[in-house]
Amino acid sequence: MRADSVSSVLKQTRWWLAAASGVGIALVLAPLWILWCPGAAAWRTHVYHTVLYDQIAQRVTYDARDADQIVERLAEYVYTHVWPAYDAGPYDGKPLDYLVKGIGWCDYLAKIHMRLLATRLIPARYAMLRETEEVSPHTIAEVWSKDRWGLYDVLFHIRFTDAAGAPLTLEGLSASPRLLDAQPMMEVLRRQRPDVASQIQELYARVLPVAVSPRRSHPAMKRLTVFDRLALGYARLGGRRFVNWYQDRYLESRGWIPSATPEETLRLARHWHLAGRTAPATQAYRHCALEAAGSPVGAEARFWLGLLQWELDNDPAGALQTFEAGMAHDPTSRWLPMTWYYMGHCEEALGHSEQARAWYAKANTAGMIAAAFHADRLESRLSQPTGVQHASRR
């Protein structure tokens, strides 16, 4: 009886070990099998978006010194790649869809920022500031830093700090609304765009002091599922080859490869661009620019191609040529303010300060908040003695 009992226990133990091993293997392979599982479309999209956010965050923050610099760089990436389009209404899409289109509003800028930060393991959430129970005129991000939820207005590029330079909470800003005017970006806007500074003051006056509690999301880190973490592990281990393979399998699962129209090709190009795949993205953008010449799709393709040359190819001269060609083909394109802004970057990189100043000024006049910041920084640098200018460039 004792031998039989021991044998039974061993069999049960082996069975449980086999079952646990099977579950473990299935779990580890889950990010792969959901690529083809018919009932896993939502999981598939969520995991793919996480992988793409991770690629962007790695590229933008690879040499960041600390968490504060990661937060700053990712915020700058968002507000220089997604712009409000007041002539177009919101549509029902995921935050990444807005990044693909380059069109978004304050709530989606905050959501994209927190999803990017999640891949860097920095907790962040969005807060919908409410004027009444039903009306929310503005949404901001809250980033966990120095044991508090510090405010970050991604749309207006304002990272709120107190008089000591520590992150400012919503409660702190509510108690002292005048701290809004003390933020460095507000000082820049008062010099460069006093009308925009006044609009921001009026906007915050509607929600400060806080009378109705904001509607907050959960920190984005908590939204990283087991599948997300496993997929990120694969991306770390497999590197670029795995990411490219995973992206193409996802795009195929959506029926986006092969593409049949310039609009579909542009969508593919944007996904490749966000993943840092310059060769296929460049080819697709050029194809769209030729096939849809004279149309909004062609104008958009030229803009994104110029941006790719600037930020991924590190080719400011080539980017300038592409931007200039885009302006010549479509002088009324909705992408012109962003084009002028990046032309300012290109001219500045080439050492053409006066040309850069002119393009920043043009973009600033058209409402590019980022252009106001860079125009102010350029003016400050040019006002310094020559030796100091050279030192600052180094």
C-alpha cells in the first residue's frame, strides 16, 4: 500500500509538472500565437502598439541621463509629432492611431505620452480637468516623480514645477494658481506669443482652483499585460530582426500588406517610420508622393518623408529639399506649419541661423508652440558672445 501511495503521488506530481510546463510554454509563446488567433484581435493590437511605443522610446531616450530627461524627451517627441487639427473632428481610434496620423488633441497627447513612459517603467496617468461635472476643457498628464504626481501639459509643453524646482502637483497648482505664470514656458510665450499665453491663462482659469475633481486614468504601467512584458522581452532579445518580423506579421494580420491605394501605402509607411525602418518607409513615402501628386495624400507623404530624413537619416540638407518640394507642389497644405518648424531645425543644424530664425518665426505665427520655444532658445544663443555660442554648441 505504501509503495502504491508513493507511486500515485509521483504520478500526480509528474502530471502537475507537465501541466505547469505546458502553461508556462503557452504563456511564453502567447505574444506569438495571438498574431494568428482569430479571437485575439484586441490583444494583438494592444501588444503590437506596446512594441511600437517601446521602439520609439528606445530611439528617443537611448542616451538620457535620468528619468527627468526621459520624461522631457518623450514629451517633446509627442508635441512635435502630433498636432491639433481644428478643421478636423476627433475619430474613434487608439492613441497610436493619432500618432500615425499626426493629428491629436490634448487628451490623446497625454495618453501617448503615458504609454511611451510605461515602456520606460515610469508611471504616468492623464487627468481630465473639469469645469463642471459634464465639461472638461483640458487634459494634462501626471508623471510620478520624486514621490509625487507632477503635472505635465504636453500640448503646451509646460512641465510644472514649484519655486524650489520640484514637481508641482495639481493640488499645489490649485492652491496657488499664480504658479502657472511662473513656469518657464509661460515666460517664453509671453515673449514670443503673448496671445497664446493669454489663451492658456484663460483656459486654466476655468479649472483653477479645482472645484470638481478631475477624471483620472490608472497609471499606464499597470496596463502592461503579461503579453506586453513578454513581447518586450522578445524585442530586447531578438532586437531589430524580431521587431521587423513581428510588425510585418501584425500588418499582414490586419490585411494592410500588400497595400492597394496611396492611402493604404501611406499608412504602412507611417508604421514603418515609427518603428525606425527607414528603407521601406522611404520607398513607400516616395511612391505615395508620385502616385498621389497634387492630392492631400501626396502632400502628407512629402512632409513625413522630410521628417524621416531629418530625424532618422540625420540628413538636414536632404530634408530641406524634400520640404521645399512639398511646399512647391502644394502651397496650401495643412502640413505647412509643421514643415516650417522642421525647416527651422534643418537650417539651424546646417549653421544657417538667420534662415532658421525666419522659419521658426513663420511656424510660430501659424500656431506651432514648439516653434516659439526654439525661436526663443535661438534668440538667446545668438545674443551671447561668439565664444559662448560655440561653447553652447558643444
